[in-house]
Amino acid sequence: MAVQQLQQGGSTVGEEEKKLSLGEHLEELRLRIIVCVVSLIACFILSWLFKSQILWIAQRPHNLTMESMGLSATLKVLSYQEGFFAYLKLCFISAFFLSYPMVLYQAWKFVAVGLYSHERRYVKTFLPFSVGAFILGGLFGYFILIPLALKFLINILGPGIEPIITMNQYISLVFLLTLALGLVFQLPLVMLLLDKVGIFKAEAYIQWRKFAILGAFILSAMITPTADPFTQTGTALPIMALYEVGILMTRPTKKAFLYAGGLLGAILLLAFCTYAYFTLPAIGEVQNTLGTVEVFPKVVGPPPTKAVGAGLAPALKIYRGSVLRTGKDSMAQLSLKGGGLIRRGRGAKLFINESSRLLLRGQQGSELLEGELLLTLEEGAGPFKVDTPSCAVNLESGEIDIKVFEETVTVTAIKGNAVVVAGEEKKEVRQGRQLTISPGGMPVKVEKIIEWRKVLQKTQK
């Protein structure tokens, strides 16, 4: 009779008739923990057998980012044991992802005995969504946050600086921005579950919103290995959005929709602005090449590479932040848009000699990292600025030749005058004169300097 009254009142049934002592609860907890540890170890061993393949998957965002900027994608190790510990960390991440369903199931079996029947129904419903949210959080970190963070951190270094990324540093980044985000993505489900069982209500979540915003930034600072504000903001915004989604799920009101939609819109806007700044719109095109020429980031379409003497290559769009690199006995001709005009032939024309590397910053500026650049600027299309490792060269209109060799910069004014700024010193290079970071300059024969350009232009005929 007493059991029937409990059933009618919505209390636990079946298992709750069996009252477990404290010792029996501890014994069950021990067995559940053993099962979790064994499953984790088994998944770790499986991950270790395929550690090279897992590293290749984890390294893909890094490889794509570095290749798009013309930098080496090879991860470094600073000691003999660093690679071993980095592999341990990588395999632990994989093992946790693989064993997460089992760990969640064992946790559920342990707490199910102490739950009412309606509470158990809620938890059973949420378990599959919890696994899905964990995977979704890891994928968000892998496909969105990690590439954006790497792109921002590498670009903020500026040209001429090549980072040395160690294997342990990169694995730590992957570890925190996948595993931690997988756990963070459980937030809406936890909030909804606590609401259903009557522990907290939507009113409490709304009152705690300002504390949740502060907590989101504190948590993002803890789980992001980098200290830059871009990555921390990019991590805090999804946490804030997840909190608003949790409020929306507990109380689907119009105001909750507006808050959640606003934060989601801010995240999408941030991602789009970052993508657009580095890619859209095209600032010009590669019009002609000889030999082996590479453009980073690599764009889908025919590559601008032709064998010597093969003639005009298909035009290839280039974007802000693109790096163009020529090999030995190779040359390239670029056309940049000027003043926002789309018509071909307006703006600056750049001729890049062999064994050169050029970073395109925008329509009105670039950086010559090494090699030789010949810049032609139409009247009214300037100013145009070319940065080098030692100085900056400014041209309003005309034609100049810039050579960078072992940190020595030579500027030759072929047509018009150029202004060279080195530190706080500013020097003018007049037409027909040359400056090798020395005052006054000296006369040169410009015909010999631009002879190689004529060879390139002949291929257009």
C-alpha cells in the first residue's frame, strides 16, 4: 500500500525500494569510476596506435593558415621529450572524446537511483543531446575558433616575422579550444535540466545575466592559452550566447529571442568581418608570369604558373594579405586597383623579379620582404607605400625600383621622385638617382635596371 502511494505521488519506483547503505553507494561509485578509467585507457591506447593520423587531423587548421600566408607549417620541438608529452596530450584529448558517451552513461547510472521518475525521464532525454552538444562544441573550436585565432595571431605579427610554433604549444591550443568548448556547450542543457527539476528558474538566470557576462570572459581567459583579446572575445561571445540560449529554452519569450539572436548576430558579424578583412574584396590580379610563381593564400582555379616562354598566364585574383613568391628565373606582373575602381589597368602596376617575396597589404601598399620590385604608378593613382625590412618608400606617381638583399635596401627613382623614411630620418630620391641608405644618392643607368621587365612584357605580345 505504501509503495502504491509512492507511485501515485510521482516518487521513485522499482530501484528506490532497494535502500543502499553508504558503503554500498561508495562501492558502486568505485565500480563506476573503474569502468570510466578502463574505457578511457582503452580509448587512449587506440588513439596512440593512430597518433600520427590524429596529429594530421589536429594540425590541419595550422597547416592551412600557415600555407595561406606562405610560411612554414612544420611544428617544432625544443627538446627530445617534448614530442612524447605532446603526443600524450593529443591522445588524451582523443580518448576523452571517444570515451565521453561511456563516462556520461556511468554518471547517469550512478545518480539515477536517487532521482524521481520524472527527473529520470528528463535526464534520459537530455543524455543524447549532451553528447551532441559536446561534439558540436569541439567542432566549433576546430573549424571556426582555432582557424580565426591563428589567422589573427599570425597577421598581428606583421610582415618579416616568421613565428616558431612548437608542437606542445599547438596541441595545448587544440586541447583547450576543443575539449573545453565541448564542455561549455553543455551549458544550455544544464540550465534547462535545473529548471525542469525545480532547482533554478528562468527568473534567476535573468537576474544573473550580468554575472554570467563577467563569468564568460573570466572562463574564456582561463580556457584560451593565448592572452590576446581577439581569441578571448571569440570564446566569450559563444559562452554568452549559450547562456542566452539556456534562458530561451527555459522561457521562450520574445525578449529572450532578441537577446539570443543579438549575441548570435554579433558572433556571425565578428567571424564575417575577420574573414572579409583578409579575403574580400580582391585588391588586384596577377596578369602575367614567367617560371614558377606561387600565390598564398591559394585560390581555387588555374594557378598563375607557366613555363618560361609559355606566354600570358590566366589572370588570378589576389586579396589583402596575399603573399606572392617567385622562384629562380621567375617573374610576375601584378595589377592593383586604385581608388576603388574595378576597371583593369587603373592603379599600381608591380613587376616582381626572380627570387622575391612580396606581401600585398592593400590597394595602396605592400611590403617587399626580399628580392626586387619595380613599381609603376599612374598620375593621380597614388600615394603608394612599399615597406621593407629597413625603411618605407613612398611614391605619389612615377616609377621606382626597390631591391632588398641581406637587409640592404636600394631605391632607384626611374620616373618621378620617391621619399624614403628610415626611422625618424626622411630622404628624397630624385628622378635618375639611387639611394642605398646613404644621403644624396648617386647617378645610375636605369636602362640596365629595367631590362628584365622588357623580357616579361614581350610575352604579352
